[in-house]
Amino acid sequence: MNRSDQNPLQQELARGYQEDPHPDPDLLTAFAEGALLPRERRKLFEHLARCAECRELLSIASEAAPETEAALKPFLVPRRALPPQRIWLPWASIAASLLVVCSAALLYHQQQSSRKHAEVAANEPAQLPAPALQQPSPLPSPELKNTLTKPFNPPVAKPAQAPSASELMPAAVAMKENQNEAAKQSNFGLQSSNSFSNTQIGQARAHGPSMQNYASAYAPSAFANAAQERSSSTASLASAARSHWRINSAGQPERSFGDGAWQSVLPQEQSKLRVVSVFGSEVWIGGENARLYHSTDNGATWKLITLPSKDGRSHTIAHIHFQTAQSGTVEAEDGTLWTTLDGGATWND
Amino acid sequence: MPHLPSIPEPALARALICAIASRYAESGAECYGITSERFEQIVAAVVLRYAADASAREQLQLVASLRLEELALARACSAGNEAAWGVFLARFRPSLFATACKITRDEATGRELSDGLYAELYGMPNREGRRISKLDYYMGRGSLEGWLRTVLAQQHTNRCRSRARDVSLDEQIEAGVCFAARSPIAASIEDHRVAAAIAQTLAEVSGEERFLLASYFLDQRTLASIGRQIGVHESTICRKLERLTDALRKRIRKRLQAAGISPRRCDELLQEMDVRDLNINVTENLRQERSAGTF
């Protein structure tokens, strides 16, 4: 047909065909199979975007393709070679994830075991079964009496060696006795007799592992197993000996070892005390008339601190906060601040 | 047999000739009686057809991507090699019929379609009495099975179109065919600047993006169907379309603001066109482009 005979619309359509001919089936097949060169693929995309006829043809052909071939095609394309840093990256991330999970599991296990140890150790002196305590002891009774009367010397120099029963027994007995008697005694802590007994308590707590070994050596098998499990962590034993503090309604500070019995630690103090602050074994108690007591041995002995005052007013201590064992701040109700950087030896207001 | 051009030395580098020669053995052309010189001519014809003005590197890539085994089989079949026809029938005749049935969705029509193509593949004598096989048009760019599938689809659509033209409009109306009215939404757009912004924005998108838009919004193809066409997973198509429509909205908003429309009014217009309306406008633009380019 002569092109000059065509109407303008047909000429325009024919001109479009001449500029952009339809791709042959070879190209369409290669396009669907991803076998075209990048330049050809771009060009064919341009054509397909404007040619509904070729889009339809491509669609019919691809719909007629076997399912397996069409489904597997994207996965049969060879993978690009990854750069070296991206090869080990997935494995490193997997290893890091495993490490995090294992660490979390280990921490959880340790927390659970330390909690169990704390509960058992808190109840241990009172809940030790009578038969276990009454079992025939390899210790001769005179030797036991001697160890009870003489001061306790912890076997610090032999940590790897299991302490003998003669070294362990006094600590446990002294701890139990002092817990029961401390509430009755009205010593101030600075007196020598009370100081001695409280020191024994502290030593007994400090040598918790010895108590654990003692329990495992003399208790029945089930209890011994539990004791062996507990003796695996010294950190958990330190927490087991943790004391609890409170100020009662009369303004007197009291201490408990977790057995429910509270004992007054400063019974002679007439002023009402308000606040207790504990940092490790350092205990600070403050209250009215600027009374501030300090104990470096978890309440065994106490020292009265005199805070400097410019105006001579009577302050009531409301807050005690120590960032470290040496540096801390004491704040009165009226906003007066005292700070120390040497564990309470000197104060700056 | 169509005339095959000789290899022009300046056009094809020596590396290309070596690459073609190195693939002679793996193509199995020797089994069908195709000599190495003849094989080089066949491959050179493909290179000249698709990459005559391309760089030597691209020509090497093309040679490496060719399906030379199937190309040699097709050329041997068109030359009347009995062994080649035996291989072709064993490998492709069953799939040819199955594909035809799948395309036509009817066994009888599928058989008719596949038989018609088979006759063309075998060769129809021309005016000079020489047999011309349709396999001569296979160039080895894709698989032979895929090429047969595309040819079947092409013949099927041609047949459907030729039959559809036989039915008059009056007959269709009598048969109860309802014709959809033109969507009034395009005409309801108050500000012509919106339409201009959409048209300008669509003119900027790449061919691939335009193909995705046309296939999804204009042809109403599914994500899986589009994914099968270009060999990627449907989720990839979904992500691309989402990104594309978001980018289109941003560009349209920017153009509207540049045209002097206040940001608040832009928001109102884009809210009015939210998702579905925007798609309809995209469809309208694509439809206009399509009608200008094809029948």
C-alpha cells in the first residue's frame, strides 16, 4: 500500500511502527528468560511499556510456561560473588547471636542459683535438720568447747584447701547465738563486749563458704547436694549474708539477717533517726539533731560523726547518698549539704 | 535457506571468531552434519542481527549467552536432517501440544494450533518450490522451547484478533455485550495543572517502571503474572510498585507546588486522588500513550 494514500492517523501509526518495531519472539523469549544484554533489556522495557500487544504476548507465553520452570527461574540465576567482607558477615552475626543467647542463659542460671542460695542460707541456721546436727561428729567435744571459747581465726591463707570442721563450727554457732542474743543486748556497739560479738557475726558471714562446707559435710545426702550446688559461687554466698535495714516507727534503726527477726542496733540513741544508707559493708544512719552514725563493718561497730555547722542550728538529716565508699553527700531537711571525699573523716558544707 | 552473510573481519574481532569456534564442539552441530565454517556463519548471522553496532565486549557476551546447541538443532531441522528431526520430535513435540492446549484452554483448538505450527516448522514450499521452515527464524537468544511457546502465543493472538474482526458491533450488541462507559473521574479533575503534573511525572519514569505501571494498572495483571514475565518474585514487584507510586505522589506534589498551588490545596488534591484515584489517572495517561504507539 502506498503510504501517501493512508489517512493521517494511519500514517502516524505506521511511522510509530517504523521507529519502534515489535521485538521478534526470540527477543521476547530471551527477555523472559533473562538472557538479554543490559542494553537490549532496557530497550525492550521501553517498548513493552508502550506496547500493549507485546505485553499481552509476553503474558500469554509466560502463563503457558511450565510451573516448575517459572517458579525456579529466579533461583536458578547464578549468585553474584560476594565481596570478602560480606562472606563472613552472616557467620559473624550468627556467632554473635549465639554468644548473646548463651550469655543471657548463663546469667539467668546464675541469678536463679544465687537466689536459691540466698533463700537457703537465710533459713539454714534455723532450718538445719536436727538429725544432721546430732549426727556423730568426728570432732571431740572438748575440742569443740575450746574453739567456742577462743576467738575465731579465719583460714584466709588457705583458700584452696577445705577448712576443717574445728575451724568451721565456731563461726556457725557464733552466728546463730549472736542472732538470737543481739536483740536482747542493749550495747551501743562501741563497747568492747558487744563489739566482739558483732565482729564474730561479721566474720561468720564473711566466711560463708566455710559454713557451706560444714553443712555439706554433716547434712543428709539431699541437703548435702544442695549445699554442694550452693558452694559453686562465692558471690552468691556474699549475697546470702546480706543484712536488711530499717528505721522503725520510734525512729530507731534495726537490722535483720533475713530470718524475720529485727534487732535494734543503736538502742541508746535518744534522737529520732530518719534515714539509712548502705554501700557495701558501709552503713550510714542519720536523723534529728544532725546525728550521723557510720559503720564500716556492716553494723558491727558504730562511730558518731559530728557534722560541721556554721550557724549552730540543729539540722535534721533527710538524705544520705554515697557514690562510692569514700565520696558521698548528706543533706538536711533545710537543704544544707555536707560532702565527704574520704569516707566521712572530713566534711565540707 | 536464507542467505547467510560471510564474516567481515573488521566487524568481528579475532576474539569473537575464537569464541564462536570454541563453542562448536559443545553445540553438537557436527552430529547434524554442520561444518565448523557453516556454524561460524550461522552464529555470525545472529551477532550481526542483534549486535552489529555493539562493542566487541557485548558481542562476546552475546555469543556466550546463545543457545548454540538448540540453534544447531533448529538449523539442522530446517535443512532436513532426519536425525535432527528425530531429536526435535522427541524433545519438543509433546511440550508443543501441551503448551498449545494451555494457551487455548481447549484441547481441540490446541491441537489445531500446534499442528499448524508444526507444519510451519517443517516447512512450507514458497513460490520457487523451496521449502521454508519457520525454524530458520529461531536465533538462539532464548531456549527453543520458550521460542516455540512465544510463537504459539503469537499465532493464537493473531487468530483471535482475526476472528474478532469478523464480529460486527451490531452483533455484539445483539449478543448482549455491554461496553464500559468512560470513567468520569478524569473529567472531574478541576485543575488541569494536576493532569499536566501527572503527565510530566510519568514521562520521567524509566522503561521498566513504566512497564510495571502499565502491566499492573493498565493491563490489570497480577503481581505473580508480572513477576513471571520478567523472572523475579512477586514480592519484588510489589515492593517496586509501592516505591514507584510513593515516588510518583511526591513528584506530583512537588510539581503542583511549583505550579503555584498551595501546599494545603496540594494535600487536598492528592487526598482526593488517594491511591485509587491516582491509579486511575495513571491508567488514563498510560492508555493515551499506548493508543499512540500501537494499534
